[in-house]
Amino acid sequence: MKYSLLIISIVLLILLIIAIQNPGNAELNFLWMRLQQPLIIWILLGSMLGIAAVFFLFLSMIRSRNKSIRELEATLDEFRESQRLMAEEQPLK
């Protein structure tokens, strides 16, 4: 789930490259000629998609880290509670 956006973008990029490089289809050759003109726009869009994928990857890493920290805090609270109960059960000498 973490890498789904990145995988989808890579697959779409590969399919676009394969479709563009097919020399036997006149429509695809026309498409290639049209795509060569605003090539910088396609490069920028790809870069933005890559940056978004990295951002969502880091966001998911931060979420999972926060979740594990919360689980550790809950375990520590349970341990403290059990220690307090054990201290109350033992008579003071």
C-alpha cells in the first residue's frame, strides 16, 4: 500500500514510452510529435508525481512510527499500573 502510487506512476510511464516508440502506428507517431513540443511540461508533471509519491511515502512512515510510539506508551502505562498494584498488595515492613 505504501508504494502503490509510485508503482502506478512507473507502470504508466513505461506504457507511455512503449506506446510512443512504436514506429508502425501513424497515430502514435503523431502523438509522439505532439508530445515532443511540450516535453518540459511532461518532465515537470513526472517530477511532481515523483515528489508526491515520496511525500506520501514519508507521511506513511511517520504515521507508522507514531503508531508504534503510542503502542509503546500504552505498554509502559500497563507496566506502571501493574507495578503500582503489586506495590499496594505487598505490606510495608
